[in-house]
Amino acid sequence: MKIVLATMQFGRGYFQGTERYVRMLADGLTARGHQLVILAGDPQQRGVRRPLGTRIPDAHDVRHVPTRGWLAVRGLAPERLRAWLRAERPGLVHVANPAHIGVGLLEAARLERIPTVVTIMDYWWLCPKHTLHDTRRGVCAGNVPWRECLACIAAEGGGVAARLGRAPGGRALLLPIAYFGRAMLRGVGVDEIIRWTRRRQRLERALAQAAAVIFPSRTALELVGGAVRPDRRHAIPYGLEPRWFADVQTEPRQPSSAGSQRGLTIGYAGALAPHKGVHILLEAVRRLAWPDVRVLIAGVGDAEHERQLKAAAEGLPNIEFLGRVSSERMPAFLDGLDTLVIPSLWPENLPIAALEAYARRRTVIASGVGGVAEIVPAECLFEPGSVAGLMQRLAALRGGALGDETPAVSTAEAMVSRTLGVYNAAVDAPLADGAASEATSLPEETS
């Protein structure tokens, strides 16, 4: 089978959770004799502008698709994507993350009568920021009016838009003019802006018309699965490559107690972004004031937020910002920890960092959010955003009061095999309800 795997970014130095997932699928499916084409955008414009379908240098199986920013709903027009699909002639299209590229590819595939599969990687289907995290109010239900979404997005940024996003009353009415006007200057069409104000209906419709939708966690299913028929829902957790299970210590590393020769080593691995809660970890370490604690922070993020975190760490001993740690080096990073802390403020889907830590037999202490609470033992969870709660869990670990339970982790082999089963069923099934024929077009939704 020839398969198109589409995602918002790949190659060109992008390598986060979604990219890991796409690469594991591509490698596993290729090993089974299938032909893979990865269609990916470049939202940070790390390379030169390229036409649709251009091969990316140093990535022979990756083709370029233009991105349209966080306002993308449909993205590139289906008419353009249909021509590319006709030239490629895939047997199936699998969209892993349509942020920045939109769902136009799903629409184009249906028009070409090509089965489509979607994996819910995050909450972009409900939240334009993909996190369901409102810095003003906490976790969002994802069903607020579009003006609320716009104010949330703007308030997290800077400049005039941020001030308007935080403004009450009449001044807030100027925000759509400022934000959408800037988007139009960058090439976003009026039709796409109108779609954005109705994005939830549009995206629910796209999910409902997919032949299959894969949910890595129960949380993703509960939050996003309502638009999908039960017989098209598939629960497949992320897996890890064989190297994660090689040369693992037979017993978890035992943390030391106060006064011993070796202090506690705490780690964090992930994006440095406000919704990831790294500032909660730094504040907990500051209040504990343990002289022999060591904190290793692996990850990169927005330059301004990184600056804020490093400022928050000033005066704390043994805090190291390591920058990006490659996937190849991550097992060694985890092996040197007593615990990995996941202090997230948003309802994570299924954090790969936690799976990696468990594969290496490490303790995970985490906030009790979404997909994290599905896999982390209750005794290792704390209230999201609670510095005191995290302090209590770290003290329990230091004192040997936390258990050494490490849940089982799925393999990439199992993930690929189950996904291939979904593909085969999608290809054999009738075209999804609402799919368009050659002579029809997809009407716009009503307000």
C-alpha cells in the first residue's frame, strides 16, 4: 500500500512528540513493505518557501505542504491538493496533526475517494492553541465562543493584541480587527477567517467523515471522540523503539535520604512553555531549599519564556538548562535521574516522556491531568498548579515513601501492527458517510 502521512511539521530540525510518532510509523510500515510519503509543513519557516509536494533536502521521503498558521482550518484549497493526490495515487491518507496545514487534505482525499485516518495528537480539534489551557482561567472546556478563543490567544502574546485581549468591554471589540487584519496582511484569506469563527463545526465534520480515528489515550477519546462514530474509534497508545528497553536496570534507582552522600536528581523533559508548568517545579525546589538537590531541565521553547524560567532559577544551586536533548541521548539522561517530573497545566494526551521514563524504570511524579493520570500511579500525582502538592511528592520520594511501580509500556512494533490493522479495515470499508463524489463539492457550514 502507498500511504501519505501528513503532519504540520517534519524534517528541518523538527523533532517533538508528533514527529517521533510519524517516524516510528513510517519506519515500521516501510519495514513491512509499504511505501510511505510524509507530507509536512514548515511553520517556523526554517527552510525556503517551496511549492506543494517539493522534496525536502536530506529527507528523501518528506514532501512540503505550505502552512497557514494557527488560523488554518481548511488550509490549502482541496482543489490544489487533489491534483497532488492524483499524481501520487496513495491508497490511504493518514493525518497525524493538521495544525497549521488544516483539514483540506482530508477533504481532498474524500473527493478522490481515498480512505482517511486521523490520529488525535493533541486538542487542536477543540482549541486553536492545541492545549485547552487559558492562562487567565486555567483549563478550558473547548466550547467557548470564538471571541473568547481569540482573546485567550492574544493575551498569551505581546504588544497591542495582548493588551486588547486582556481588555474588557468596548476595547476588546477592536481585537478581531487588529488580529485578523494582521493575518490578512500575511496572506490569510477572508474565507479562512470566516471558517475560523466556525472552526469547531468544521473540524467535527472532518472527524466524522474520516474512515477511522485513533486515540492514544482515554482522555483524548473523552474530549474529542464525540464527533466520531463508535465503530470508527480506535484506542492505540504510543509505543517506543526497541532501544528504550535495552540494558535497563533490573531495579529502579533508589533515591537517597537526607544526609546521605548522594542527593536527589530531578529531571524535566519537554517543551519550555507556560502550559508545561516548569515554573511550578522551580518554585517547589526553591521552597524545599535542599542543598543537595540537582535539577536537570531538557528542552527548548519560546525565547521569552526560557528567559523567564532562567530568571526564576537564579539563586538556586544545581539547576541546569540542557537545551534540546536528542532522542538518542534521552535514555542516558533518564538513567541519571531519581525522578522525572511532569508538572503540566493542560490535559496532556499521552506524554511520551512519561513512557520513556517508565521504559527506563524511573519514577514519574506528575500533575493529575488528563492522559498523565491514566498512567501515573495515584500516589505520584499532585494537584495541577500546586507547588505545595509537588513539594509533598518530592519529599515522599526522598524519604522512600513512594512505591517503585513502573507501568508497562507498549512497543513501536505493537503500535505499528495495530495501526496497520486500522488501515486495512479503512481500505476495505465503504466510503465514510458524507464523503463527496466526483460531481459534488463540500458546502460551507452555516452559522
